[in-house]
Amino acid sequence: MQPLAISHYSIVNSLGAGSQAILDALRERRSGLTPCDFETVVLDTYIGRVPGLEQASVRPDLGAYDCRNNRLAQLGLELDGFAGAVAAARERLGAARIGVFMGTSTSGIFETELAFRHRDPRTGALPGDFHYTGTHNTYSLAEFVRTYLELTGPAFVVSSACSSTAKAFGNAARMIAAGVCDAAVVGGVDTLCLTTLHGFYSLELTSRGPCRPFDVERDGISIGEGAGYALLERVDDRTAKDALLLLGIGESSDAYHMSTPHPEGLGAKLAMRGALDRAGLAPADIDYINFHGTATRTNDAAEDLAVRELFGTGTPCSSTKGATGHLLGAAGITEAIISLLAIEHDLMPGSANTRAVDPELKSHYLLESREARVRRVLSNSFGFGGSNCSLVLGAGG
Amino acid sequence: MRVYLEGVGLVGPGLSGWEPTRALLAGNVRYQPGPTAVAASELLPATERRRAGMPVKLALAAGHEALAAAARDAAKTATVFSSSSGDCDNVHHMLEALSTPERQISPTRFHNSVHNAAAGYWSIATRCHAPSTSLACRDASFSAGLLEAACQAAGDGVAVALIAYDHPYPEPLHAVRPIRAAFGIALVLAPSTTDRSIAALDIAFVAQETAPTPMADHGLEALRNGIPAARSLPLLAVLARGSPETVVLDYVSGTHLRVAVAPCG
């Protein structure tokens, strides 16, 4: 595929607000995970929570969209000069020439969870101040972001569980290649809610402590919340020589099980190979792999097998979910941006919270952060329903 | 961009299959409302069949009809799924459970709550490892899916099955998001002509507010207005008439899709 320039990005999660805060935390191998104290949830697990969302509010003219998910969406737009960068692109390209392709898994469902507790005891009706369209509905996030940024191009939400915001890069690349738009805002948001906390608990997939990807004693995920965005543009003579680039994307389906990955990582392999093929690269061209690495027994084992088969055991790799937690629909964009930070700062982040790598897992897994030249990164995102996506990111020059 | 339509699948209230409803959609017969008749697919393994909700049934029924007409192997065909709200029964039951003091939800309910559940079951039923995406765009979900599927078919040079479906929430969510009935529509789009090509579709994104093409029949127009996936009906009506016409489909605010249909053969 034609590489696309990633001209700006922004990021926020439990590690911090803005790319500098995230970079510092990754360097120091810090974790944002804390014991679960979300709302009235009583579960023996850890979460990655963004502070202050309860007191935050969305821009007054966007009040119909006010919910935890869109508050975090706005926080992300206001960081790292992102909204300003999009405004400049809008001036240059025109509002109708910039698409908005967002990913989320649960959107603002937390509002409906609260509203269900306050149904009219006689009629069962939801409270009068509950706004479904701007909150719970899956499209709400893209509509909020599109309206906030004053864009009028094509838009939709990708919702394929934990691969959502990685796959949004593919939608943007196809739309730009087809000439439907010239640039795109990709990324997305997921926020803490009862559905995912209790849901993953019911599947016995939540860790009791902070999650420990690839650890011999790993026992599940820590759910986190976060937002991230990237502005994708065509590569042209305005593009800096050393610009950050989306080089390839691979997508596949496991066709195996709704909530368990294929044990040999069949779909994962197809996605990684697809991304390399699209980028016109060989496995040896990849300097660092950012794993999906959720810290469940099955994900890490299957991903290790798949990576080993394609890359052997020499390529340095790690999961950053011990730092951020599993951001579910927002994991793809978060880890794509972490991959961009790795390239810009020649940093291979060590795996926070992992103490001893499972001897059954043979990949070259990094416990400590490492300063080394990073030109190209492969980032993996796999979701329920067997939805897999791999991105190859790099820099020009 | 131009793509070639090879197959259509349709299941809706009083609408069972594309061929049987062509005369109705062409405007030659008056629409008679009825239930959406859809059975669990034999293609799913028994466990998955038990667990599958209405969206999976709609997707499998419409998708298989379209792929059979296109004579395409489902195991090798990329898919785009599109729906406003996914499995509305399932989310209702989950929300009910989460509002009780115990808050116990079943693992199956939880994994069925992902928006790509229909895509997941589809891939298991068809043993398909090809790329699949699942989109949501509220009332414009069909248009969003059509735009994405066309970009993929034309850009990647592959056949793509677009499967759009919606079904109603139970109360109390129905009151705040009424969806009239269960409805599934599938289109198989290819990058070039084959002996199965039904029509060439020239699809353009237009950043301008324009009234969408309505349905002449009041009953069908009510479906178009009341079910996101049924916003596809004006396109189906043109295909049923087999005449070269252009339809306007509404898309996200301030935009629409213009689809010029040129019948093949």
C-alpha cells in the first residue's frame, strides 16, 4: 500500500495525559494500574483509571453527548495540540475532505447502566434526563469527535471489540486511497463501565492483581480506559523526510471461537503476514513488536506461537498492557501511538509488572526498557469474535 | 467509485428473499406487512446455534442468499457488517442483570454483546479467515457499510459481502430508540464484471444535505424510516425495476451517498 503520513497524534490513559507523560512512564516502566474502585463495583481486580472524569464536562454546545466516554474523548482531543493540528488541516484541505473513523467497544453504555437503576418503578421507563443517542449509541463517539472538530467528511464507528481502533487505520487508508477523503482522524475511546468489568469477570479473565503479560504467573487482564487519535494524511511534497508513517495493515478472522483465540494463533499469523506484505517488508525489517499481550493464559501463549513462527525468537518485543491495562476498543490506537513513541525516541518499552517470563513462551520478551534504534514496529490487536489486526509503523528517511 | 453487484439477500417484515420480493420492490404489488421469518442457520455448530441471537440469524440468512446468487465461496469472501446497535435483546438482558444487586451476567451474554458478534459467528459458520469489519453509524449504518464495502472491493480488488442488519430493543430502550422490526440485507460487490453481475454501481460521497430517495409504497417508506438497515430499500427498488436510475441514500449529518445504478446485460 501507499504509506500514509501520521502528522499528529494525542494520547491519554491511566499512565498520564499527553505523549510526554506516557513516554516518561514507559521509560521508567511505570504502571497506571490501581485496585478497582470504580463506581460501586466490588470486584477483586485492578483497573487503569483516568482521574477526574467524574468532574469533567464536555463543551457546553455538545451537552447532548455528555457521558464518561465522550468526556475522555474531549480530553484526548485537547491534548498534544491535536485539535489545533486538525483545525490547520481543515483550513488547508477543507472540512469535507477529512474523514472521522473512530473505534469503541462500549461507547457510553455506562449511562444506560446507571439509567437502568433508576427506571420508573411503575412503568419501567428510563429517566427523562437520559439521552440515548448522544451517549450509549455506538456512533455517538464519532459524531461527537466530528462535531467537535467541525469536520464534514465521511464518518463511522468501527466496533470489533479489542481490535477496533487498530482496524480504523485500515478504513481510513481505504477511504483515502479511493479518494473519498484526503485525510482522516482515526483512533477512539473506551471507558470503564459495569458491562466490561463484570463481563470479563464472568469469563474469569480478570487478574486479581495488576496484570502481568507473559509472566509465568499471569492470571488475566486489568481493564483500563483511554483515548488516542492520529491524523493520517497522504504523503506529498509537504511531508517531512523523517515523517512517521503507516506502512502496512493486515486484518483477519480466527473463525474459531467467540472469546478464545485460536490456540496456534492462526488468525494472528494471517494478520501479521498481511501487514508485512502490505508494507512490502520481511520479518527481519521489524525492530520491535508491540504485542497484544493481554496477560490471559491463552492470548499470550497463542500470540507467542504465532510471532515465533513468523519472526523466530530474535525480534525484541513486549506488551505495554502491564502499564496501561487493557484499553479494549482503545488498545489499538494506544499501542500504535506507543509504537510511534518507540520510533521517535528509540525506545523499546519493558513490560511493567511482569516479573518472570513464562519459560513456555519463547519470544524475545523485554522486561526492562531498552534504548536502541527503532525504525519499524509491528503492533498487534486481537479481539473477541476472532477479529485480528496488525499494523506496521515506521519513519521516513 | 465503481463496483459490480453480484448478489442480493433480503429478510424483513413480510419480505422473504430477494427474488420473491422483486415484484413488490419494483412497485408492482402492494406491500403487506408480516413478521420477519428467519430460522437458525444449519451452518452453525450446535453450541453456537443455541447461543446465536437474532442478528446472527439475520446476517446468516441474508448473507448466504447473496453469496449463493453471486456463486462466491463464503469461506474466501471478505465481509463488512453494519448495524446501529448490534444485538438489542442481549444488551437488554445484560443491563437488567447489571441493575440487580447480584450483577451476575452470563459469559455468553457478555461475549455476544460485542458489536462484531454477528461477524464472529459468521466466520465460524463459514470457516472464513478473510478480513471482516463491523461498523456502526446509527441511522446511516447501511450507507456507512456500503461506502466501506465499495472502497474495499474497488481498492483491494476483491469481492466483499456487505451485511447490514437491525432489530428492535425491548422496552425500556425501545422508547428512546425505536427500531420498527428485524431486517437484514446483504449485497455482494465485486471489483469487475463477471457473468453474475447484476448491475454496475457508481457510488459517490457528497458532503451536502439532500433529501433521500423515498419509497413510493407507504408501508415500505415506513420501514425505510423506521429501520436503519431498511434505508437500503430505495436501492433495492431500483435494482428490482432493472432500470438505470440514480438513488440518494442519506448518510451522516450534512452528507449523502449518490448511487448510480446501471443494469448489466
